[in-house]
Amino acid sequence: MLAGTPMSLTPNNFEIASYAEPQPGAAAVVTTAPAASMGAPASVAAAAQTAAPDPAALPYAIALGLGGAALGALVYAGFIHATHIRIGYLSIVVAFVIAKAMMIGSRNRGGFQYQVVAIALTTLAVSAGNAILLYWAVVKDRPIDLTAHNIVSLLLFGVEEPFLEFAASPARAAIRLLILFYGFRAAWRMTSGDPRSMRHPFTR
């Protein structure tokens, strides 16, 4: 007849397994071990490692985010310049490219700092795209020196341009700002550090 081995039938934590080994003349000794060390899925351990803070990850994320912002601004301005069609959804594409680049740089680490940077870079990229469009339009008639003053003036116009459009078409301007908001929202979610938001950046 086999001797019974005492075992906890109602463990308090299903991620920890408890075993009791009978010893002669003494109470049973209970040992615990994390479930991850007994064959838990490797994705759980990888996710825990990914979420670990890394001070060096933010600079890499910012560096790649700047690259994504430059690329997004050129795509934004180039498409509108070539087609003469202003599509508000381009701002969502810009936000997605920036957030994706940041997450590649940080190895999928995210958080509040990353989210603020993603929003700032998206604003900068869209503003730069509008500034590039203005520059291309003006240089057709006369050349413009790219001095620091002129660059700042162009960028300021790029920031103000979505609001200046209210004078021409309030409905269209409101729709553009709404789409830009959804771009901000996608970038905010993607840089939150939640792996699910990378697959579904537009869900709640």
C-alpha cells in the first residue's frame, strides 16, 4: 500500500505550487517554488523582462522616434505635395510610425515618459510636414534662405496651420483635428508598455 503524500488541495496562489514531504517524527515541511521555474511559458518570463525598467532605453527610443518623426514629416508633406490631396489620416500614419520606432528603440518598454515624447514628436512631425509644404510653395516664386529665424517661422506656421484652416472651412478643420487626436491616442497607447496595445492601438 502506497503511503499518502500530504499536499495542499486548495492553494492560495495558483502561480505557486506547494508540496509537503513527510519526515519521521516531525511535521510536514512545505516548500514553494514559483510556477515560472517549473515550466511556465517562456512568454511570461519574457514579458516580465521586457517590462523591467531600463534607464538607457528612453534615449534609444527618443533617437529612433526622431528618425520616425523625420520620415513621417517627409511622407506627410510628400504625399500632399504630389497628390494635392490633404488626407487627415496621414497624421495617424505619422503617429504610428513614431510610436513603432520608439518601441523598437526601447525594446517594447514604455510608460508615461515614452507617451509624452510620442505625443510631442507626433506634433513636431505634423507641424514640420506643414512647414515643408509652405516652404515648397514659397520657393516656387522666390528662394528662401533656411536661417534659424526662417526655420522657426515655418515651424510656427506648421503648428498654427490646422487652426488657421477654421477660417476657410470650420467643418474640415474640425475633422482634421479629430483625426489628429486619434493619432495622438494611438501613439499614447502604443508607448504605454502594454503588449496588447501594439496589436490593437485603436481599441479602448
